[in-house]
Amino acid sequence: AVQLVEPGGGLVQLGGALSLSCAPSGLTFSQVSMNWVRRPAGTHREGVSTITGGGDRTYYADSVKGLVTIARDNAKNMLFLQLNNLKTDDTAMYYCARPRNDGWTGDNWARYYNWGQGTQVTVAG
């Protein structure tokens, strides 16, 4: 079975940075695109970023462009999301997710296939 485990997350000060990671198992990692999704408390989910299997193409939601960077290490089966210049609006549960298809997934929830349990990021102002 596919498992997506996200250690990390935590409390960070306004303007700070944080790196999230995801350790997928049960799939041929290098052959699948991967995503990060976030859900602030009391509001809707937002597709944050997508990276293709080879890592050659990345996609970002307009709301995070220039502020986050998605990356992967296929040799170690790891997915990453670097969050920079954090604002209180970035406080959310962050999820690692596998889509059914390649390309930008965004908020097309029907295209998501597997989800991690989520990790909480809290930005203290």
C-alpha cells in the first residue's frame, strides 16, 4: 500500500523559513509526480505545488510563487517543500499528495490519488 509520511512542521516566527519533507513508500517514486497541498484551519484546501517524477518541471499556485520551493530526491525517495518569508496566512496543515496524472494538479481534487496524514505549520506573529 502507498504511504506518504510527513515528519516535520512546527512553529516558526513571522518572516522565518521552514522545510517540510515527505517520505513516500509503496510506489515507484521516480515515476510519479508529487504535490503539496495545504489547508488553513476553517477554510478550503489549496494546491500549493507540483513536481514531475524526474523533477524537471515544477508548478506553483500564484499565491505562493517566489515564496516556496518544491524539490525531490529520487535516490532517497524524499519530497521537500521549502517555505520562506512565512506569513500568518501560511499557517495550515500541509499535506504531501500523489496525483493520478502528471502536470499541474492545483485544486483539481479528483486528480489526487494518495494523501499523507498532514503536518501542522504555525506561523507566530
